[in-house]
Amino acid sequence: MFDKTETLTLQVEGMTCPHCVQHVQEALKAVKGVKSAKVSLEAKSAQVTYVPAKTGKEELVKAVEASGYTAR
């Protein structure tokens, strides 16, 4: 049985280098229910595919903010 997934794009502020991208990506992937996270320094965004039954936008924003960046 497969869980239904959704994809959300967050705007991420404060990233300045590839290390920042990796840090944000790891923080998002650590959230329970996240299937994938692709972070772009150029677009200042993160595209996250997740299972809504396990997590939501608030948790994803909190994960980015806990890693030291701003998300909306």
C-alpha cells in the first residue's frame, strides 16, 4: 500500500553556498514523511515531496528554520 504524496515548494532565504543547500536538504529529508527534497540555491527554493498523513507544511517550515534559514 502506497501513501498519497504531495509536492510543496518553499521559498528559502539565507542560503549563500552549496553547503547551505546541503544543510537545508538534510534537514528536510530528516522530517518523518518526507520522500524527497530538492533544494536550489539559484531559485532560493526547496521542492519537497511528502506524505500529508505524516507531516505538513508547518513541520517542513520548522525544519528549515531549525537549520538556520527562513522558509515560507
